[in-house]
Amino acid sequence: MSSKLVSTGVEFPDATTQTTAATAGAASFGALTGTTVSASDPATDSNPSATGHLWVNSTSGETYICTTNTTDENVWVNIGEGDGGVAPDPRGRGIFGGGNISTYTNVIDYISIATTGNTTDFGDLTVARYGLGAVSDSTRGVFGGGWSGGNTIDYITIATTGNATDFGDLAVGKYLIAACADATRGVFAGGASSSSHNPIPNLDYITIQTTGNATNFGNLTVGRKGIAGLADATRGVFAGGYTSGDTMDYITIQTTGNATDFGNLSVNTKQPAGCADATRGIFGGGYAPGAYSNVMGYITISTTGNTTDFGDLTNARHAAAGLASSIRGVFGGGYAGDSVIDYITIQTTGNATDFGDLTTARKRLSACSGG
């Protein structure tokens, strides 16, 4: 059986001959614009000049083409004899979606959580909206609800930039909602009805890797809008909101049913933001009575109780969005923060540090990450 080195269209009788031919042809390949010849495979930080760049491994004879050209996060598809491409690890990527300032936006932008810097354009939501919620597993991000979006759910593949795709519908059209997820299931909580604008207690859930409509989960302890959500591998916690701003309640994500009282926030806030690692959750910012808040408080998710002071955000704001890796928490946007992004080390209390800026300044946005 013969094999083919796809980049040249030349057939060779076997893999050994192919490797020899690729090595021998290095000089001619190297002379081509947009082609690299190397003794090793490309990496995500092998930064080519443009999409479509060819990379020939002169040791193995395998050939790759760059399909996504983003500095230090390039995607290379193997088009040669071997299999397996090269792509960024989605677990290190944070996503911000939707929001509003003067009008609704469909913007999705992203960061590499372990570094600092401004966001990069990712693509667009299917519907421009604000007050939506976002959940994710290690590969997929899902956005649900939002004003002007109603019951819309759409999704992205975190490692691959591009526009969102329709997922299904929430059980109830709502906005100013919270969301959280474990490794397989996402839960959307509370918010205000898109028809009556009244706070609702509704919880509904999806299986993140399976498109379709959301299913009823249960109810919050108190119906409220403008809340924040976070989760560990087992439990989701929802905090703050209009009508009952210091309330925290929790669910077991894999077990449907009504939420249970968890404790209280140290500051009564509307539209705070939340993020978490495997054990600790952080709620930050919000609108406290008469002023925006810069306060961050933390909980141990597996226990119950009131929040403990963590430190302060870089500026006071509400309606921001939070996301996290296993080490770092990030808060982005919000009213009077607008484009600000700042970060914390979740297991170390202290004030937040400047991270960079959003591509589009906005509040009432949503956020998720690859974990």
C-alpha cells in the first residue's frame, strides 16, 4: 500500500521512504513562502505568518496546516500520514459573552487565564442580549437567557474561535439570571420573567454536551433577579439579587430539587459576580444599598455559612462577570468598571490585581471557562 505526502501530492511506497523524501525536500520546502520545515511538530506557540501556513516534520514526514492563526494559541491540523492535530488547551481559556452599555451586544471575547492582557475577539452570540448566564465543561461553553434573547440557549467550542450555534431553549424566558455547572450538567437560576419582569425562583438544567431544551430542576429558596452563581464538582451556590440581596442558597447539581439555605453575604448586593476553584467560591462587587461595591467574600463550597472577607476589587462596580481556572479567578466588565478585568489567586486572600481590558466595555455580561 502506498502513502501520500499530502502537501506535495507525491506518492511514496512506504513511510520510511516518505520520511527520507521529506528530509531531502527540506531545501525546496523551506524556500516556499508560508512553509516551515522542522525536525519536530508545531506547537500552539509556533506562530506562523498567516492561516494556511504549512509545517513539515522532516523527522516523521507528517505535515500540518495552520487553521487558526492566533498568537501563541494557533491550531494546527495534521494533513499528513499521522493523526492528531495541535490546539490550545481549552482549560486555560476564559470567555466573556453578551452584555450591554448603550445597546445590547452579541460580542464574545476571550482571555488566557494564566496570563494578563486584553481580551481577543472570539465570535458572536446567535442573539445580542444582556443579563444572560453561562456554563461550561472542559470543552464547551453554553449561554442561556438574557434580555432580548428570552429563552435562547447557544454554545461554542472553547478551544476554537467562531460564532455560537443554537443549542435549544430554556424552560422559561428570563434575564438577569445566574448559572453554574459541574463536569456534565449546567443549571440556570432565577432571574426576571421576560414577559412580566417579575423575579422568579425557577431553576432549569441542561446536559452540556447534548443539545436540546432545558428541563425543570426545582426552585430557589427566594425568587430573585440579578444573582450570581458558582460551583465545585458537586454543589452549586447562588447569591445576592434584587428583593433578597444577602441570600445564599445551594443545590446538588446532579440531584434535581429545590435549593437549600446556605448562609448570607456579608454585604447585601444586587448583581454581584462569582467564580470558584475546586473548593472555594468568591462573590465580588454588586450594588449595595446606595453605592457600588468593591467587596469580595469567600465561602467553602462543601460547607454552609456566611461569607468571609477576601479583599477588594480594583474598583467598585456591579453587573460584572466572573470565571476561573483551578488557580486564578477573574472578574470582567460591570457598571462603573465597564472594560476593567482584574484577577485574584483563589486560595490566597487579598485585593485584586489589574488583568487588562475587554474588547467592548459592557455590563450585565456572562462568563465561563474551560476550567
